[in-house]
Amino acid sequence: MGSRAALFLRANPPLFSFRHSANPKSFLLNKRFYTAKSSLEAPDVARLAQTARISLTPKQVEEFAPKIRQVVDWFGQLQAVDLQSIEPAIRADTEGDNLRDDVPGVFDNRDAIIAAVPNYEDTYIKVPKVLNKE
Amino acid sequence: MLSSAQAPRLLRSPAAATTTAAALTIKCLHTSPILTPAATSPSPSQILTTRKSLLSRQTSAVDLAKSFLQRLRRHEPQLSSFLYVSPDDVVLKQAEELDTKIKNNEEVGPLAGVLVGVKDNICTYDMPSTAGSRILENYRPPFDATAVRKLRDSGAIVVGKTNLDEFGMGSTTEGSAYQVTANPWDLSRVPGGSSGGSAAAVSARQCMVALGSDTGGSVRQPASFCGVVGLKPTYGRVSRYGLVAYASSLDVIGCFGSSVADAGILLHSISGFDNFDATSSKQEVPDYASQFVALEYLESKPLKGLRVGVIHETLENGVDSEVISSVRGAVSHLEELGCTVSEVSLPSFSLGLPAYYILASSESSSNLSRYDGVRFGNQVFGEELNSLYGDSRAEGLGSEVKMRILMGTYALSAGYYDAYYKRAQQVRTIIRNSFKDALEKNDILISPAAPSVAYKIGEKKNDPLAMYAGDIMTVNVNLAGLPALVLPCGFDGGSAGLPVGFQMIGAAFDEEKLLKIGHIFEQTLPGYSFVPPLVADEWTG
């Protein structure tokens, strides 16, 4: 584990606009501030939306951008933590995998699965054309 | 389930419990003043009371179901805790079948006649399961979640599906695509979230117990806000099969009850290994209820020798002073019960919050890619496939969900993975280790369940970081995969105020200890009734 100082938070005060006295802002603010700016590029929301396959209008992109930037900036505080030689944990690891044998089984409510398909014809799930013009 | 060593108090009908509680006061006074039963009778187990009165034919499952359905419907217009309520005839038919079995002296399950609410991100084959999202509006899964199947096999009756923040992403239940749930203690306030519907429903006695899910505190924080017991089991204790995935490395199904006993009995019935969830554990499931000790059998210092560590970082500035004093009061009560209390420092505690949000967003961006409008859910048909995906997701997903998917997509993109996702996983290792150290020196750890009591509807709606900050007390426990029990311990502003809950964190798979301590705690905590005024007049349980 790194030194205690290295574990303190970095946060930009303007990121937090708490209005209520009960807000636990000290968990975010009442620590030593790190001003080290992340060298990472700010998120390009239009491109992210395309990657995530969510159609956003330019106006929606504009609305999301500052909010996402604010949170991503807040994520950035982990850059200041000394994590050298610490192994990442993919989950809580309370127990190893209990994989079942890799044998196919038959689901007994097949009709209900098919009934849930929004666009179904004969034995096919119907989708618009997959290939682009070019 | 009912062993002969069972607490006799729990086997009594509610009417009998009152008189005996008075008798117990006299009996216990000479041993120790702290063992005086609460001025208002301690929360009896609704599950055990139901079982006793059904088997002794004092009441019928049909009558019981009718009275709950009536109360559910009476308060539903004010509370909006349910997204779907099972039709009366469907519920009553199941109750009738139980009554017939009891009449014929056939065996009935341990949860016979127990009326359960199920969070709407847990699949039920006979009811819609929307996860609070438009993209799954009217969706009926072709199967029951394992936890639901186990409940039904134990004789429980599912009364309906409870409201939640869309896909579990939120801390107020305002993020539901359908309705905003009100807190039964103050209708202008949030019930917490994301399992706010389940917490409100149990609090207002619309059902006896409920299932929720907890990815970063979604069972424990609403339990605290609504004055009920909330139990987050160890990761792997309960199968996640049929739980709509949000962040698979953190998600667990959890339990709500109006007493520790109910939460424990509910957990027992849904726990265990499941072939359909490779992360479910093969560890034996103890009969939690058999560990409960009734008030009259308690020694003067029933928790003698138990080491309790109070997490220093959770009682600092930024936490409501009323919350701090209630939790300190709970700690003194544990001390009076014989516990040895010390303070523990977890310096990495505050790092859990950003690490949690990075991991949860990243996992959600992957998990929620399945909602593309092709195989199930709502579809916006388009000219070509990509616009079908994009438009279906744009129409069907709410803004908080979109935001988390976009943040997760960013954190996982090439070149950023090491800076965000991997770092967050390293922080998870630090947090896991620090809990492990602290739990080697202590039997349980204590913190508030949330930094504040329930706040006003709308107060944090447009300020994501303010809402995220409210999860500080709970997210670390998910990162470490540990079990935690939240139970009410006091009120903000005296007995007329809002309930405050405190959190007990245990070692992995040590739910038994948490429940045993919690059961003693709630029986001996003096002076509080955690039935909201809204239903106090009509509730005799």
C-alpha cells in the first residue's frame, strides 16, 4: 500500500456544487488538493456515443459533454495515487469460478423467448440491411 | 427452518407478544437494565409470526393476503412503490392453495403465505420485468430468477414488482423511467435507491419482505432512509441468475425486512450454489434463524468478547451530525451489550468512490450493450442496422444510463484503460486488503449506512456528483465483496424525525454473525418504533 499522503484525494473544487449542508463533501474536498492535470484527452462525446451505439442529436451531445467531463475529471484523481506493484482485482474474489460442464441444454420455454423478439418472421429475427452502400 | 432451539418469542402471535413483553421487563430488570425490552415492542418476525398463526389455524393465508393487498392499494397512490401489482385473484389463488394444504395437514414451505415484493430488475416469468427502463417496457422474461424460484418453492407469494432507478443506476429511485417513489416517513422525500420501491413497500407494510439488489449500496442506503433492515450478502452467496446485470463483479441480490430475523430467514431461502451462475458459491448455507437468541434467554452481556471496529473515516466532517450521534448511540449500545469497541482507520476509504464509479460504469457499458432492440425489448426500426441499434437505445435508455454507458465507454477505450479501469481495479485490491486487515483484528466493522437521512425529492437530481458522493459509506463493501447489515438505530431530530440506519460489515460469508448481533441489537434497543406514522394506526404486527 502506498503512503498515506499518496492516497489522499485530488479534486477540483469547482467540480462540486453542493447545496445541502448534509452532503458528504469532505469526502471529496476536505483533503489535500492535487492540482496535477491529467494528460489524458477530454472525452469526445459524439465519438463515444457512436462507439456505444446511442444516437444523440448535436444538442444532446452538448448537454452531456460538461456532465461527463466533470465526472471523468473526478475519476482522474486516481492518477495521483501510488499504485505501483499492486495487482488489479477483477472482482471481490470470494471464491473461484464454479463453471459447469460445457454441454448444451434445452431451454424449456423456447416459445416465450421467441415471443419477446420485436420483429420476427417465420424462423428468422428480422433486421434492416446490415451492409452499407459502399 | 424452525428448530426446537428457536426463540420462543418469535413463535408467538403478535397479540401474545405484547403481554409477554411486559412480563419480561420484570423478569429481566434484575439482571441488567439494558435488557429491558424496548418501550415499544421490538420488531417481531413477520415470517415466523405468519407461520405460527397459519399452522395454528389462527388465521388463513387468504385473510392475510387480503389485508396486505388492501394496505398495499390504500397507500400505493401516495407512495408509488410498485411498478406492477399482481391481480388480487392471482395472489388469492396461491393463498387458497396454501390454506388447502394446511387444512389437509400437508407440509408447507418455510415461507408459506409470506407476501414478497421483488425489485423489478429481478426476473419473474409471470410479471413484467422492466428494470425501470423504457427499453424493457412490457418485457416478460421466459423464466424466474433463481432467487425468485427459490422463494416460490418455499411457499412465498410474490405480490408485485417494485420501483427502482433505471437498471439500478441511482440513489433516489427518481431515475425510474416510470414513476418517482415517495418515502413513507415523509412523502416529500426520496426513499433512497436504487431499491427504493422495495424499501418503501416494506416500511409501509405493503408487503412483509422484499428482494432488492445492491451494486454499490442499493439495498443498504434505502433501508436506512426508510427505517427498515437491509442485508447485502457476500458476493456469490446468492445466485445472480435472472438479476438484470448492471456491474457483474459487484451486483448481489439482497433482502429487506422489518426485522433482522425476517432478513435472515429470507436470505437463507434464496442462498446457495446455482449451476446458472458460475460466481455463486458452494459454501454451505447456515440456518441463520437457528442462531437467534430470544430476549428472555439473553445473558446480561450477550455480546461479551466481540470486537467491534468503528471506521474512523466514516464519522468525520461531511456526515450529518444527527447521523453521527445516532451511530455513536448504536455503538454505545453495543458496548453495553458487552462488545469491545475500538476505532479503525481505513485511509483508502475515500478512494473507493471514484474506483467504484469507474468500474460500475465500465461494466455497465459492456453489460447494457445487449439492449439493442433486436432480440427483446423495444425497437425503433431503421433504414439500416446501426440506426436501429442507435435509435432503439436513444429512445429506450434514460439520461443517467446513457451517461454511465458513455463514461464507461470512455474509461475502457484504447489508451485510457490503464489510466482508469486498471487503476480502479488496483484500488479494489487495496480496499480489499485493508478490509481484510481490519476484519482480522475485529469481528465486525461499523459505519453509518449513508451520510445523511432521506433528502427532498429533486434535491440532487441534476447534480450527479452530489448523488454519487452519498454512496461513500456503501461502495467499498461491494468492491471488497463483503456482507453488510443495515438496521435502524435512531432518528434525525428525535422520534418525530427521519430514521437513521447504521451498517455492520462482516468477513466474507459471515452473515450469520451479523444477523445474530443485529437480532440482539434490535431486541434491546430502547425506545424506538420504526413503523412510519403513515401506517402506524393500522399496523398491529
